[in-house]
Amino acid sequence: MPAAPRRTRRRTYAFLGATAALATAAALAAALPAQAHGDQGHHPLPSRYQDVQLLSFNDLHGNLEPPSGSSGRVTELQPDGTTKTIDAGGVEYLATHLRKARDGHPYSITAAGGDMVGASPLLSGLFHDEPTIEALNKLDLDVTSVGNHEFDEGARELARLQNGGCHPTDGCYNDEEFEGADFPYLAANVQDEKTGKPILKPYWVWKKRDVRIGFIGVTLEGTPGIVSADGVKGLAFKDEVETINKYAKVLQRQGVQSIVALIHEGGFPASGAYNYNCDSPGAGSGISGPIVDIAKNVTPAVDALVTGHTHQAYVCTVPDPSGKPRMVTSAASFGRLYTDTTLTYDRFTGDIARTAVKSANHVVTRDVPKAPDMTDLISRWNTLAAPIGNRAIGYISADINNTGTESPMGDLIADAQLAYGRELDPKTSLALMNPGGVRAGLTYQAKGAEGDGVVTYAEGFTVQPFANTVNLQDFTGAQLIQVLKEQVSGVNAAAPKILQPSAGLTYTLDMTKTGADRVVTDSVRLNGAPIDPAATYRVATNSFLAGGGDGFPTLGKGTGDLVGGDDLAALEKYLTAHSSAASPLAPTAADRITVVQ
């Protein structure tokens, strides 16, 4: 299979453009000072103000093909207050939308907010996300921040994605060396512990004629708590605000006054509709979460914030430290949306005229022609993946979704790990699965030619792509209760992480209370019996949780460790053993946790 030809570096000096939710000339004229004019009898000077289009997206996670189920839909708010869902996503369509958006706009930049790769479907994940980097090159991505998932395979692998070279274990695909990303990954707040220097570029400057805009890229400071310890070994993750403010000064000393921060951290809008007017109740009141405090403290020298991580859609203004509104955007996830922002560049000051910044999210609908080069890319990689991905591993009678405090998909994974754990050690009592590791659900409708209700290996890979192992550890009953309390206390107090329980573990979660008290201790039962604080329980988790990940330090204190095999293999084995074409597996009722609101 021949590799796609390498593009010349680079598009940023070529013709670019876009249309979508841009301020009209009349609006700009009202908001901005009068235009500069040349002397009579001479060629006119360039206009004082230049609109620069910023197209952005985030959290693609290697979703080259259209995502299935709820992962491939967005909610749209209608004029009458009702909502409807729209099928969205897929790089064949994303490419068409972005290329159309650029039409007529010679000053255009395409940026991303991290997690371009990692937790990817099999088509990309099987090949260490080389297909996604190739697709992003074809999309003419200019720059992205790193996200936490860029560290799933460690800093060395991230450097390979940036710089090229064949995988150290799996070698070269297509008999050609992987050439790496045409765009810079920015990692301003990720330092080598020994040198104290960023592991990749901290910032990058886009230039076209006399227009210069700087980009600073950071990931969330809490990345080590949500990534496997091996992935961040030897790295230090610094405060987002301090880092951005530091490099904003560096850029200003270089004469760059227009600055955009790419931040892989996000918030939660008051509405799940992508076109919700975030500012309707008042500036900033339509969004909550970590990004709000970050936005309020990042230096006013930064003109806009492109964010991510929470997989939410929002276009909001949040006051900067001087009290002036500043645009904060996020385009959901999986390539379902893109954001179109107009930055009006003032040639006299070299800065962005913030009063003229306009922005809106747009759906990557599937009613446009597919981009032929992306169709070819998907086809080429699918040819390599098909023999592995198309293999049937189980059968289901209906969709098994991954939504809700407790999800049927989370229960299924926990049950699979409990069954596998008992094969390793019959004394295994229960299993716990982190919700963030349940990357998708299983859909009943066939994606290809496999037939409805057939679960393929590729679909299983999409659900569990991390290649964690299933680990066994011993805990006292008191420790087990503490683990459950850590779901809703400590670092998880503001945004609870509810572990998905295996069959037999039941308890009540009272969300009317606060902190650890939300877990009703007396309600915790295993197979109907109260947990004995002094007894020992053998618990199965994945290796990420077994290391204390996701804010569960007690899970890192177990004893009698036994490291088993791959977690996806455990799911495959369970599906094969518990389902058939004649007797497909039904979704669980997801009623092991009783939630009081």
C-alpha cells in the first residue's frame, strides 16, 4: 500500500480562508476606529484591520471514521426551545467542512486543543495513531497543544509522532518510514524533570505578511493523575496559568502582541446543545468547571482561549483579570464540531481588537461530499486493519451504552474483569472499572457487513483501547469503603468519578450530601452481605486504577498484587463465553448503584 505523498511545508503562507459566523463589515466599522488610508496620489496602505479566521477543534481521539451511537451525534437547540440530534463527525466530512470554511479567507489558521490521538478506535490505535497524524496533515492543521492522551504511550512515542520514524516495536507500516506531524505539538507546561525544560515547543508564531499571532499550548496540570504512571515517568506538569502568563511575556518581548492559548482543560456548559447561547444569562455564567478559574487568571495579553478535555461544546466569554470579556471555546469531541472564530488584527498595535472577536460552533454534518483523499486514507489503513478488526467476538441484543452515573457498558466490563480475575484467583471478590476508561458503548446496528448485533474486535477495541492489564489486589473492607468514598471526595469532590461495579456490589450514593458522606456506608453490600471492615477482599481493576490513578490513592495501596493479561482480551473472552448468535447478551439494568438526587 503506497503512502500518501508528503506535502511541502507549509500551507500557512498559501491561500487559506473560511466562512461561518463572522462579523459583518458594518459591525466591525461600528466597533473599531476608522480605517487608515494612504496619501493621495500614492498606493493605499494596507487596511489597518485584518480579519484572521481561527478554525479549531479538540479531542479527536483518532476518530477517523464517523463515530457510532451517541458518540456520533450532537444536540441542536431549536428556535422553539426543543432539541434535535444530528449525526456528526468523520474526517471525510470534517475535511470538506474545513476546506469550505476557508474559502474566501486568505488569512486562516487551523488549531487544536489536544487529545488528537490516544483512546482511539482500532483503525488508528492499532497503528499507534499514525493514520490520525497523516489525516491531520491532510487537514492542514497548523498547531495543537498536547492533551493528556498524547502521553498514553509515553513521551518518547509522542516525540516520534511529532518528528517521525518507525515504531520501535512494530516497525514500519506500508514499508515506508513514518514522517511525523507537519504541525507543531505545543507542551509549554510539560517539563523534563532533569533539565526543567519543555519536552516540546512551548509556543509557535503564525505569520502571514505583516500579521503575527502567537500560540501557547498546555495540557491540564493534573495529567499525571489520569494517565498511566509509565506514560508520564520523568515528566513534570506545571500550573496552566503560570505557564501561559510566562510565555505570553516571552512572546511580547519578541514583538508578538496577538496571542491565543490552546489549553487542554475545559468546562461544563449549562446546556448540552452545541448552539446554546452561553452568554445569555450573563458573561461567564453559562459555564462552570476548571476552565473558568483558568480563564479569569490568564493574563489579558492572551486574546482567546481554545480549550478541550471535557468533550463539551461551548462558545463563551469569561472576564479576564482586567474585567474585559474574552472568548473561550470548545468543539465537543470526536470531530463532530469545529469552531470558527474571527480575530480582528490591528496592524497599528499588532494586537487583536477584542471588541470585534466573534465565534460560533458548527456541526460536521454528513450531508456534504466526502473528501476523496480522506476516503482513500481510511481505505488504505482499513485494508491493513480489516483481518483483525472484522473478527466477531460476541453478540448483543440491543445497544449497550456508556452513559449515566452507572452504565451498562461499565457494568459489562466490570463483570468481564471479575470473571477473568476468578480464573486467575478463585478468591476474587469483585471488580471496579474507572468510567473514563469506558471509551464507547456497543451498538446493535451493524457498522459494516458483520450483521446487526455482532460485536467485532474493532468495536471492542474502541471501547477499551488502552492495553491496560487486569490486576488483582487485596484490600481490607475498611479500605474498600474508603475507595468508594474517594469517588466523591478529595480530588474527585467537585467532579465525581463513579467506579463501575461488578455484579454483587451494591450501595447507595446520596448526592444531596457533600464529600465522602455521599457514599452511604451502611448501604454497601457484597452479594447481599455488609462489608466487613476487618475482612480481606480480592479486587480486580485495570493497571491504571491499580496504580492509584483517577484520584484513587487507596487503590495504589493494595497487597498481594497479581498482574494478569490485557483488559480487552478479558472483555473478548467474556463476550465469547456469554453470548452467541442464538442467545445474544442483553444490557444490564445498571441498578447496582442507587442514586439519590
